[in-house]
Amino acid sequence: MKEKTLNTQRRVIDVQWIPDRRKCEDAPVHAVREMTDSTPNAQRSTSNAQGSGKPRFDLEDRLLEFSARIVRLVDSLPNTRAANHLGGQLLHCGTSPYGNHGEVEAAESRKDFVHKSKVCLKELKETRRWLGLIAKSSMIPAPKMSAILNEAEELIKIFFSSVRTAERNVK
């Protein structure tokens, strides 16, 4: 059984893209190495400069939890034609960022990373719209909708910032 650790106890690793993958089909796409104290801050994740005390998060875990919340929300919708339609749309776009994030992590170049991140961003924006429609149609009480709408908004901001930064670094 996997032992739980706090985010602050996790070892920091650096994942680097290996550009020569085309030469050898069996070569891994990424090399993983443990970072040492001599690594510059630009290559190491750092704590929040404002020192808000919020724990760091793992984006993959956060997307997994978001997808699970979407599944539970869809299962709680009433059994009507409208709810079934909205639920199907929401289930598709609300769970795809988790799977697409795996594609982002396996990007073969920065340009590929930007493209795949934009796909995640597009799906999250579509999810936000379907959640807004469900909230507006009062299929689920507003207090229960606010938390998942807030999480969708935060994930959109994370991916938007990531895309913007990666696009700047491509040039």
C-alpha cells in the first residue's frame, strides 16, 4: 500500500524533454532526475512568494478530484431529458482535462505542450459553461454548485497561465 506523504515531504524531480527520441523508438520521451541543491530556482518549484501558507498541490491529483466531482454531480442530476442531455455534455468535457493532462505531460516539444494545454483549457471552459447552465436551470441547489464552479475557474486560470508562459518561452 502506498504511504501518504505531505506535499512538502515529496522529493522534487526535474522532467526534461529528450529531443532525439525520433532516432530510437524505445527511448523514453522524458528523463527524470533528482534535483540537487545546486539547481537554479528557475528549474525548481518554489513556495509562494507571498507566504500565504497554502499547501502546494499536484495538478494531476487536482484534475482527478475535479473529474470525480463531475461524475458525482452528473449522477445526482434528475432523470429528465434536459438533465440527461446536459449531464452527457458535462461528463464528456468535465472529465477530459484529466486524460488530456497526461498528454500534456508527454508532450514532445514546447509547441506540442502549448497545443495540448490549450485543449485542456478549451475543455475546462466548456465545462464551466455547462456547469453555469445547470446552475441557472436550478437542477442542483446553488450552494452545491458554487464549489465546483470555483474549482473550474481556478483550473482555467492555472492552464491559462501555463499556456501564456509556455507561448512566451517558445519564441
